Amino acid sequence: MGNLLKVLTREIENYPHFFLDFENAQPTEGEREVWNQVNSVLQESENILGGLQSYKGAGQEIRDAIQNPSDHSLQERAWNSVCPLVIKLKTFYSFSLKLEEALQSLLESLTCPPLTPTQHLEREQALAKQFAEILHFTLRFDELKMRNPAIQNDFSYYRRTISRNRINNMNLDIESEVNNEMANRMSLFYAEATPMLKTLSNATTNFVTENKTLPLENTTDCLSTMASVCKVMLETPEYSSRFSSEDTLLFCMRVMVGVIILYDHVHPNGAFNKSSKIDMKGCIKVLKDQPADNVEGLLNALKFTTKHLNDENTPKNIRAMLQ
């Protein structure tokens, strides 16, 4: 596989380690169909992040309307400010559904017999890179969403106003875009602290549930192998020095955290258990060796979005590392 994949000379039992080229992997003919499908989704991701980054909210307009309930012009101003924002929020939510479908296509490709997950990652570099790009996007999206309380405030105001207008038998054009069922689904999505990660966790769990003939290990081994790949790439200067950009280091850290969280949601015993195929102590240490500003959000993601961290059988030293 040339420079695309290198098996490291040192191997730890149960942890196959690879150097995976997240910067240059290109699809082979066998990967092309799935790669094209996923690529069409990923091409939208930067616009979605840009839209979220520039999301300012209608806080002032909403406050003015609430404080002056009888001032019709202020009510109208707040409503006209909120409606385009709700359309934008619908775009973000709709993208999460596309991302869910893309992730399931990748899981299907990277776990199907007769190849082992490790062999898939070795032979299907470009799909592994796309899997990584989905996780990278997801953690970036959720970091931005957590820092923006305006999203939930705007949407709550929208729903209250819609309900009040229904009582008054007012028909509003926006309901053709965001009907009651869509608003309910969006409400559940934005109520999550990390909505995109929740979407991916559910998608991975559903993939395992729906593919009853596929051994669970095929999925969990794919995730644990990717976590191990990222850990070794980050902690080994010989490999991290090959990255052409420092951004690739942060990319690698986000991917490692993303696959750990998915593994923790899908594996019955989670990622923190002693029997886990992920070296959690090593992964956390790698993060803590980075500048604090780069990893605070990632350490918080491990603390607050995993499922098994606070289980009784999580080793105390692991829990202490995340305090």
C-alpha cells in the first residue's frame, strides 16, 4: 500500500496499529460507488459549519417582543427575524439525516465479511478517511452548537409563537417548510447537548441492531482499530511529523474521540472497561499531552457524551484522568 498505510513495527496484543494517511487517500475502483455517495454529503459540510459559525440568533428582537406584548410592530419584527433562522436550523437538521445515511453506508463497507475490519481499513483507505471526516465534522458542529444558546432560544420562541397563532386560527407560510412533525423532530435534535454525535451514536447502534447476521465484533473492531491508529499516530513523532499541516493533528484527535464515543455506545461493556480493545489510558494521555485549548472540548466530550464512564467497573485511574 506504499505510504497510504504502514503497519508499525511495534504491536501490542489486541491492538493492531497502522499509519493511516488522512491527507491523501484516494478511492480505488472498488470503493468508488460508496465514496461518491458519501462525498456528495461531505461536500456540504463546510457550508453547514459556516452557517452555524455565523449564526447570531434573534435574542434582542425576541426580548423586545416579550417585554412589549401589545406592540404589534415588535412582534412582527421578532417573527420576521426568527423565521429565516428556523429555515437555517432545518437545513442543519436535514443534513444530520444525510450524514446518518452516509455513516451507515461506510459501516456496511468497512465491516462486511469475508474481510476483517483491519483488512478493510488496510484496503479501503479512502472510505476510512471519509469515516474520519464525518467524525471530524460532527465534533466541530457540536462544539459550535454548545457555545450558541441562541439556537434553542430562537427555536423555543418559534414554537411558542406557532402554537399561539394556531389557537388564533392563523395560517403561516413557514408551516409549509417546517410543519408540526418536523418541528417536533428538530426540537428533539436541538435539545441534545451534542446533537450530531447523538445522531451518529444512534445510527451506529441501529446499524448493529438491523444487521443481525453481522457479528457485533466486526463493528466494534473497526472502531477500536481506528482509535488505536489515531493514538499511535499522535504519540509517535515519526508518524505525526509526516502530516503536512498541524490541522491534521487536531483532525486525528477528533477522530480518535469520535470512534471512542461510538464504541462506548455500541459495545455492551463500553470503552472504559478493562476488557475494552481501546487503550483508554493511552488515548486520554495523548490528549492531555496536547495544548489545553485544543483538547478541552474533546475531553469534555469523553466526560459527558459517553455512556459507560461512570460504570462501577470503570477503573478509578481512568475516571480520575477525566476529572
